[in-house]
Amino acid sequence: MLRRTLLAVVLLLTGCNADAGAAPGFECLGQQRIASGATLDGTVIGGLSGISYDAGAGLYYIVSDDRSAKNPARFYTAQIALSDNGIERVDFVGTRPWLDSHGKPFAPLDAEARPPVVPPDPEGIAYDARRGRLYWTSEGERGDGGVQLDPWVRIAGLDGTYLGEFALPDALKTSAPDHGARQNRALEGLSLTPDGRYLWAAMEGPVYQDGALPDEQHGAITRITRYDVDTGTADREYTYPLDPVSAGPGGDNGLSDLVALDDGTFLVVERGYGTHVAVRVYRAGVTEGSGQLTKTLLADLTNTPGLTPLDNIEGITLGPKLSDGRQSVIMVSDDNFSPTQITQFLLFAM
């Protein structure tokens, strides 16, 4: 069982105004920020990069992208109290390390070892209520000196134990120079469809063979892969159009997470980081027969009053229905374990 050590780490509650930057029917209700340096069971709470809701238990599974540098690669469980006026409280109640195929937590990076010890770069997480398990992604590694680890989508028990892995398409691997996933631009978003049949895994940016990264003048394309959960194989792949960079000179833009509304419709977060943070939420849908997703802007969080400062939003999930019947949408930011950044939870109503 998950440890029930309760830690309230609420720092600040603020409201927001969706009149600027949001489409009708997608309203910003508020945010909670988490105290910098907060800990749970000896681990530093930070680097929160993906979130998924367990409606039955009222728990949120949240993945940290710590590559076993501060503590072993891990995930958290949290309780989030919502109201029609915002987020009332965030309590982290448990943490577990991800375990490798030998049942051990992942060790820190050691490029000098032979063979090199290469931990995962955890980014996405999805809870499967029907099967009682978790799915999680790693961006892998394409480092200097040939240090390499393919991205993956793995299956884990609710205690972090290794249960298997989905078959990664060759186009996403890091097996050859200028082919497959770029460093730190690989599997970032993850979502299970409501019926539990398909798992969708999204790349943050384009693989080498799909062209250049986005810049201030040009967008780019990235790939979203559909996996059949029963067979563990990829059965569809779609391209998603990324916006040009709007986060200032030297910035970037990529797909940081998505959540499935049905078998072919999503909320997608595009996040850029440069001289400032730029975050947009799109409603995207599969265009059958074309191999592409189309998108419509729902909210530009950069221009939403009450979300200042806005930080590095990397996770999105659907929470419970609010008392007025609207669907809650919850996002979380990755503070990169930096004292100059914040961990924040945002609440929208859809």
C-alpha cells in the first residue's frame, strides 16, 4: 500500500480571470503553489511533469522527472480539493520509486561506468482503473560519448513494480545519428482513452527525420502514437502541428502533455521556455485518413490574468466534475528543482 504520511504543502491560493486568452466554455478558476523545497518521505517534491486522476480513490498520480539525481526516479500520489471557486488544498500523501526489470530503483547517471549506468527521464504518467496499473514514459538519453537509452512506454504496478513495456516504433528510437528522438525532445505526453482501450503517447518535438525544431518564424511537426493496450503494440501514428516559438529569443516550443477526451479528441498543452514561459492549451482531433491532428486554441495561459507568474506547465488531466456540472481540468508545472521557479497547480472548468 502507499504510505499515508500526510503533508500539506499549500503555499498560495490565487484566482484568475478567463476573460482574456481563453475560449468560451474554458474558464480559469485559480491555482495553488507548492512551497519550494517541500519534501515527502525523504524525497524532494519537484520536477512534476505529468498527472493522472484515479476517480475511484480520489487520488492523483504525479510523476517527477528527477533522473535519480536527488532521489530515485519516482512518482507521487496527492489529494486535491476542488471547488467552483478554485483549488482549496493540495496534499501529497505518498511516493514510490519506479523499479527496473530486476525490481530495483534506478541508480543515478554514471557515464564512466562500463557499461554506462543510464537512468530514465520520466515525463508522462497515466492511470488505468480497469487494470489497476500505471503507464509511464521516459525520454531516454542521447548524450555525449555515445551514452544512449531509447525512449520507452512502460507498465508498472501501483507500487512502481515493472510489469512490461510497449513496443517502441523504430522511428522514435535513438539507435543511429540524426535518426529518431532528439535529446530531451522525446516521449513527453501520455493519456489513456476513457474506455481504456488505447494509450496515446506524444513526442515533445520532431524526430530528426521530420525536420527542424520550431523557431520564431516556423512551426514544426511532432508525432503522437496510439498503442493498443491489450496487444502492447503501436497501431496508429499521427502528426501534430507545433506552433512557432513565442517564448522569446533563444526559446523553444513543444508538446508537454495531452489528455484524451474520447478515442480521438484531446486537450493538448504546448509549452515554450525562453526569456519567458509561453503556454497554450488546444483541443485537437484526429482527422481519419490523413494521418494528422487538427487543433483549435482553447486558452493562451500567457495572457490569463491571475496566472502570474506562470511557470513550466508540463502535465494535464481531467479531474472530477465540479458541483455546477462542469468538467474540471487540472494542470501542473515542472519547477526543474530551481529556486527561481515554482510548482503550481492550475484549475480550469470545461
